[in-house]
Amino acid sequence: MSMLTPPGMGGKYRITGDKYPRMRRPRHRRRIVLAAGAAVVALGAAGWGTLQLVDVFSGGDDDTRTTAGHRTDCKPAARTTTAPVAALPKPAQITVNVYNATPRSGLAKSTADELKKRGFVIGKIGNAPAAYDKKVPGAGILLGAPKATQGAFTVLGTQLKGATTKTDTRATADVDLIIGTAFKNLDPKATADAALVALNKPKPAPTGKC
């Protein structure tokens, strides 16, 4: 009887042989599972990176880019063009009435004389109407018909920075310059001339961009 045969057991239950049974170690299933998971993650990351590269080079938008990565809706940059400038009246086409709303005498006459030297047509000269007399705290008010907002105010405004504008119901094209209490002088002629040039200088039109 072998040493491996338990006491009382024999016959077909008797274990023979002089070698101990060898038990196989269990396979490391955990390591296999972890390795497989890592492989899946690596493949997923590689696939995502590939998609990102494709998106970068193709533009990410099939509707607006070709497979070569160029936008199909992008127009070539046009040559620099100039936007048309709305026709503004020249000083000689604007009649200005000069009114003095300050306690200082002589301002309306001296201001009108200077505007005349700068090319404007002078209309009436005098004290401001009662509605504005000593009631204009700023440098001045440009007063005229609604049509004056389309050009006359803009051109005359180059002569006095800070002047405000207001419309009334007159039917004529003349414009009033009502001198306010903060008025000192018209803007220097060189400054006003530069402002006039800027008004009539064409501005570059926007060009196509991708």
C-alpha cells in the first residue's frame, strides 16, 4: 500500500506510485484581463488621435471643406477696393446762420466771418432766439431740417468739435449755428481741413477672409 492511500481504503481506491500528485498553478487571469483592457484603451486613444488629425486637416466640416483641407465656401482674397462715400455737400453749398446765445457780444459776427473764410455761405447773424438765448451750456448747437442730418451737419460739425445737433420743422436747407456758453473759438483751420479731407477719403472695403 502506498503512503498516499488513506487508512482503511483499498481496492480500486488504493493509490499506487511513489510520486506526489502535482497540482498546476492557476493561470493568472487577472493579468490577462488587465492586459486586454490596457490594449483596448490604447487602441481607443490611437483611434481618437487619428480622428483629430483627420479633423484638423480636413477642416472638420464636410459641408464647407474638401478632403484636401481647403474651404469650399471660401472666396479668394479680393484686391483692396474702396467703399463708395456718400456724397457730402461742400462748404460752399451750405448756408449757415450764426446766432449768439452767450452774454458776450460780437461772437456771432466774428464766428461768421471765420466761417466765410473757410468757404461757407453766411446767412443771418445776430442774437439767439429766446428759446436758446443763454440756454446752450455746451460749445454750440447745429439746428436744421431733418435733411441736414444727411450731410450739412457732418460738414459744419468739422468746424466746431463738441457741437450737438438738433432738427426742427423748417423747410429750407440753411443750418443754424447757435453759439453756447462753453464756446471759445472754432477749431483751428488746419484741424477742420483735415477733418473735411477724412470725410471725403474713401475707406477700404472689407475683403474676403477664410
